[in-house]
Amino acid sequence: MLGGSLHFSYLPLVSTVLKRIAVSELCLGMYIHEFCGSWMDHPFWKGRFLLDSERDLLRIHASEVSEVWIDVGKGLDLAPGQVSKTVEEVEVETEARLLAAESKTPPARVSLEQELARAQKLCARSKAAVVEMFSDVRMGHAVELEHAAELVEEISDSVLRHPNALISLARLKTSDEYTYMHSVAVCALMIALARQFGLAEDQVREAGMAGLLHDIGKMAIPDAILNKPGKLTDAEFGTMRSHPEAGSKMLRDLQQVSALALDVCLHHHEKFDGTGYPHRLVGEQISLFARMGAVCDVYDAITSDRPYKQGWDPAESIRKMAEWKGHFDEKVFQAFVKSVGIYPVGALVRLESGRLGVVMEQHEKSLLTPRIKVFFSTRSKVPIPPEIIDLAKLVGRDKIVGRESAEDWGFKNIEELWSGLPSRKGSYFD
């Protein structure tokens, strides 16, 4: 079951209508049953469709996919004389692939700078995938979740290579892409939190799937309410509060996700003190995964730009969440803080030396000594040459003495300091 222990999407071995062919042999009128290779290699969310568009054919040829499965019972066959791969050849290849999957070693840890480039591409692909999946749900179309497992796998690997890169990039979403990138961000946060708890890898991926699908019920909410720039009326808020139940019904109808993922969708707005919705569950009546989902959902929501407000600084968000007594399971929240940091990547902080800087990376053992990129002097009130310093190596000589507000200092886009991405709001000194 896709929402449970995630496995690789195995190709069919024996079929009277399926053939594996080279992309060079594809032609209009063929029915694509499945792309061979990684989800990241091809430009489509759906894996099965009738190839009736010249544009789609060109997109496939321009991709990194070299082979596809076609269903000759639903579309054109190969021309006479063309030979597809035999069942025996495919069986040998698949057995080798399964053995490789079973012996897969975790990806090696890399620096934030190294992972950001990969994560940027993954964010773009993930957004496109979630947009298409959620749009299918909104239009009442059948949803194929095969690629969701591959998407969770890609996000999981990114978090292993660097636990903060994709999570921090996903936070930079614009307000108009919030609904979709929020799902990607919560997926990554759930994966990081599950690993912080030491859960088995199959449960880590199940947590990721739950995060990816937790807000699918928002597709039942009218856009006028979902994207309203002002305060919701009581009636509109009541409609918005219906999305967990709408989402759980959608997932039940799909019959392809685990009970735990469905539970996160239904109960990620429950609060530990029983004041949440839709069922006002209390304490451990709320499943561990739903308690995890509640923390991850809120953190990404309050650090992101929304139609009606700008996102809060990551460190300020952690401080505010810590003050909301009764909202979260304390143990879950403390584990979450350990996974993202007291001063998460991108947080603006003041050092004892009077310098301002943005957090670049967490220290593996100390939440108080991250790597910082300093860029401004509060004493002289002027920019200084950006420099990355490791506070773990400066113990006794410099330290963080507080959080700062970029808005108060007039900094417009400090994200470019740590992410390296082009500014969307002008220079941070504008």
C-alpha cells in the first residue's frame, strides 16, 4: 500500500499487452503505461496517458528518459519488424534493480551550499507534481499515487544529504503558490522530525507521505476563500475548517494510502489540550503522526508569506510556538526544535560582537552555535563584507545574544544571503 511502507514502483514482468520500447520508437497514438527510470527524469506527473500531442512527444524526447512501457491494448503497437524487450530481458533487469534497491546505501551528507542547487530543482519539480495531483482531485479525476512515493523518496534523500536545505528553500514560496509548496515543505519537515524520533525508514517515508497529502482537502475549498487576502468571515472560516474531513474522504476514496496518512490529514488541526478540530481530541487520543503533523503544519504556515500577511522570521516563529501552551505535544515540539534548530537556517540574529548575520547551518551537537553569515555592524550602522563564521569555534569570544527583525532594520531580502538565490524583493539594503 503506497501510504505504508514505500517500495520502488516495480515494472510489470508478464503481460499480453505491455511492451518496453526505446523513446526513439515512440509515436503519436501509443498509450504510455509507465516511464522507466526516476520520477525526476521525465516532465510528467501522470504515468499513464494516450500520447496524442506532438508537444508531449517532444517533451519526452527532450527528457532524460530512454525507455517507456506502452500498452498496445489501448494504443498503437510497434511497426512490423520493430522488436521490444523480451520478458526474460526485463526480468533480469528488474531483478538487478531490486537487488540494488535493497542494498541502497543512504546518500552521503553534503554542505548546505551543495544541496541547495539540487533542492532548488526538486522544489520546482515537486510543486509542478503537487499542482497536477491536487488539480486532478479538484476536478474529480482519478489520481495515480505511484509517483507520490517516488517524490517522497527524492525529498527523503535530500533531507538525508542535508537536513535543512530543502526545508529552508520551501519556506521561500510566494503567497500564490503557498497551498502546493506548503505540502512539499510539510513532507520534508515530517521526514526530518521522524528521523529525529529515530523511527524506522519505512515509517519515515510514511510520515513524508502523510505530510505531502495532509492538506489535500483544501481542493474542496473555493479559491475565493482559500486565497482571500483579508480576514475570513465566520462563515468562510467554517468552510475552511471543513478541509480535514474533506481531505480524509478524498483519501478514503482513493484507497491507496495508509490509515496513518489518512489520520494526519483528518487530525493535523487537533490541539494537545483538546481545543482543536474537527473532533477536539485530547493528548494521546491524537496519534503521534498527527501530533507531528500539527507542529510541522503550523511552523511552515507562520514562516511563509500568505495572501493576508508576511511570514515571520524562523527563530521568532520557534519562540512564539513555544509560548502556545496546550497547542502542541511538548515532547514532539522539543524534537522538532532539535531538527530545525532554535535558530533555523535563514534566521536573522545579533551577535555579542554587535554584528548581524543569518544562520547558514546548524551545529550537529549544539543548538546555540550554528554557522552564521555576518553582513552588518549594529555599532557603525553600516554593511560589512559578508563572512561565514562558525560559532562552535568562537566559544568564549562571540555568541548569539538575540533574534532580530529584518523588517525593523529595513532589510528587504536577506534570504539571498544564505540561499544564493536571486532577490525577488530587491537588495537587502534597499
